[in-house]
Amino acid sequence: MMIPVPEQSLVLLLGPSGSGKSTLANAHFLPEDVLPGTGNETKLHDEVARRLAKGTLTVLDGVPLSAESRRHYVTLAREHHVALVAVAMDTPETLCLERNRTRSGSHASPRALRNQVQQLQNALKGLTKEGIRHVHVLTPETAGAVAFEHRPLPCHRQDEHGPFDIIGDIHGCFDELKALLTELGYTVAPRADGSPGFDVSTPHGRKVVFLGDLIDRGPGVTDVLRLVMGMVEAGTALCMPGNHEFKLLKKLRGKDVRAGRGLAMTLEQLEREPPGFSQAVADFIEARSPHYVLDEGRLVVAHAGLKEPMHGRDTPEVRDFALYGETTGEADAYGLPVRADWARDYRGPATVVYGHTPVTESEWVNNTVCVDTGCVFGGKLTALRYPERQLVSVPAQREYWKSRKHVVDGACS
């Protein structure tokens, strides 16, 4: 039995006295990663919060079995955007009693132990409802054969230093993408072996970062996908999904998704491709990280941006923010969601580059910049050269898509 544990996790070991929690912790985790789950509760909570803020793997050996105790740790994990993993030791009461009899020092009385066993059984019925998404139940038989897989987070690419060319939302504007890459010093040509796709040469060891929303609305979706997928496979580009790719992924995986005009255009273009291409696209999207931390943490890239506490973290809340940004919960006169201006309050040391919300001109705001300049709406396709902080754009050849809302207060959507 393999239990995955992301490198930034809070692991709760649950079980009655004598169930094998400490034995499991000693066998599979480093001593510096394990904290006793009992003692001064206030000091323990403060220590857990400190470790989670730093992104340190934290294992609690023996959390009290009340729902109230667990609720506090669910809140801490959510506040610090780390995975919460519960490992429950479902050990029979008779075996726990036997182990306690052979222990030196104090241990639970038979009556207290019976209460703990019952508390665990009650907890097992609703741990996921409490907000603990990763729950693993071990018996004495499976505990001896279990292994923990410590997984690095895919967003951690601090060892990649660039230089980078970070390109905003393309939306099927292949001709403009080719023109922008050429302007940046790349060469784009059909593959020499005649297979579908493109050979792209990179200047001076640079790497392209695609910020997502490659698809929908424009006429060259499949060419854009082939170019980007080929560059990622060759190691000359990074790519993260945008909200449009995520919706396409759900559609290709057979989910019930309403196909609006933009997605319908993409699906129509995919239908003209050879068998297997759509599956390859779905696999490509699914394998991408929603954001990356680059250059020793000095650069963060995400489709819709990312607040500082979320940098380098991987939870559903972080992924949703990276894909969709933050909204106020209100709608404008066009029925579109009003997006919160998270960049206005950003004070982090990392440069954050993003797209998602088209602007007429890219401007720096508190060490963040949006490089979606609305190419598909007749604007421009823009790249940021990093670390030079130089903006490079090419104009759209035409307006491919008319939106419900054109330029309003300096932004188009």
C-alpha cells in the first residue's frame, strides 16, 4: 500500500493508545518532522503554524480524537495552503490492550481505551466531510506493508533561472504567435521529417513560458497546441493551463460541460485532426502545473496570478486562484464577474507575471504585470523578457472575436 505525501503536508496520525502510531511515525518519517500530538495545546498549535508557514512537512503523532481538535488543524492547513493527510490506525481494542499492558510508564485505562476506539470509529464515518480530503485507514495487517511516497510539488522549479520569454493568452492566434517568437529571436519552421508540428530553435538558451489560454476563439488552435506541446516536450518551454484549457480537459474526459462559442470552435478544429490528437491534448493539459516558482523564488508565473501566501503551494484553493483569479462575487453590466484587484495589494518579493484579464497595455503594479493584451480581440500578443523586464508585442492581424464587452476603463474582456 502506497500513501502519497506531498512535500508540504500536515499529516495527522489518528488512533487509540497502542494502535501503532508512534511505530509508524518512527519507521517512515524523520524525527525532526514528527511532533507529539499531546501536551500544551497552545504551544503545539503555534509550532504547527510556524512550520506550515515555512512549508515544512509536519507529522502529528497522536491527535486527540475529538472533532474539535481536528477542526483546528483543518483550519491551519487551509490557512497555509498545505495538503492535509489523515492516517487512521484501525487497530482492534484487544490488541491495543495487549500493547498497553507491556508498556512501561502511564497508558490509557481499559475504559479510556474503549472510549478512544469508539471515537475513532465515529471519526472514520466523517473525516472527509470535515475537510480532510486525503484519508487512509490502516489495519495491523496493512500497517506493516505500507510505504509513504514523499512527492515533490511540480510547481517547484526554482533551479530554472531562464532567461525566459513569458507569453500571455494566445487564444488560437497562431500567426501572431509565430510573429512574436520571430521578434524574440526564435525560428519556427515545419518539422523537417514532415510530421505534424513545428521545429522551434531558441536563442541564447532562452526558454518560453506560456501562461495558458492557448485555445478557443481564434482560428489556429491546433497549430498553437502542436507548437507549444512540441516545445514543452523538447524542454524549451514551460506551460501552465488556463481556465479555457481546464474546461476543454473536462469536456475531453467526458464530463458534462456546456460548450460555448469559443470552446465549440476548438472542438471543431480538434475533430479535423488525426485520431489520438485530442487524447494527447487532454494528457498534456492534465500533466501541467497551474503555476511555477522559478529562479530561486524570484519569479512566479500563473495564468491568473497568485497571492504571495500561495506561492509554491498546491491545494484546490491555490489551483483555483491560479486558473480563475479572484472575484468580488458581483457581476458587471455585461453579466461578467467583477474581478478583484489582487495585484493592488501585492507586496511580495517575487515578480508575478500573469494573463487572464486582458488589458490594453501591460503595466507594472507592485512587482506584478499582466501580459494578456487581448490579441484575439484585435489587440496585441505580448511577451515579457525576464530578467530584462522588457515587454515585446506584435499587433493582431485582425479582430478574431467580438466579446460582450470591449474596452472599458482600459480593459477588454
